[in-house]
Amino acid sequence: MTSTATSSLASLRSDASVRRGQALHFVMDGQRVQAFAGESVAAALMAAGHRTLRQSPRDGAPRGAFCFMGSCQECLVWVGARKLPSCQVVVSEGLEVESLAWREARP
Ligand code: FES
């Protein structure tokens, strides 16, 4: 399994007194994920309950977004032909994102 989504984490978004961009969807490992214009992929994934974005190559431990500023590289994903930190990629309608494991498992 490449990412973890649990319904109990879906409530991470604060709805009170928050102005958001337009609602949109992008695709993560073949699944539609709701987001709002202006959010990073990492933030939208976390809000949707996707905490694990990859596994440690050393011991297989789950890894996920940590610094949210492009330094730790724990949130790497594929966006098209580029491997990028998901915290540095702004969501857009229909954006296709793949976890490292998902891309590697593709035929
Ligand atoms: S969370 Fe650290 S680089 Fe994205």
C-alpha cells in the first residue's frame, strides 16, 4: 500500500473562519482527492487523510510530509515526468500525482 487514508483523518480541515480557493480535484495514485485552489499537494493529501507518501528505502518505515517547506524531501511524489516535493507543488484541477511506489509498480 502506497498511501494511507482513513476517514477519521478526513476532518483535519478547519472550516470555521477559513477562506479557501475554489474546490477542485486532483488524482493521487488513481484516486480523486478533493482540494482547494492555492493548497499544496502535500497539504491537500494530509487533509484528505493520506499520511504515508512513501516508505523508507532503509527499513521500509512509513514516511510523509514533515517540514512543508521543501527541505526534508520526505514528501516526494511524481508529477508527470518529475519527482518533486509535494509540499512545493500547488494543486490544480485534474493534476495527476503518483507516489514513488505506485509509479514503480506500474507496468
Ligand atoms: S514536507 Fe519536507 S520537503 Fe515536503
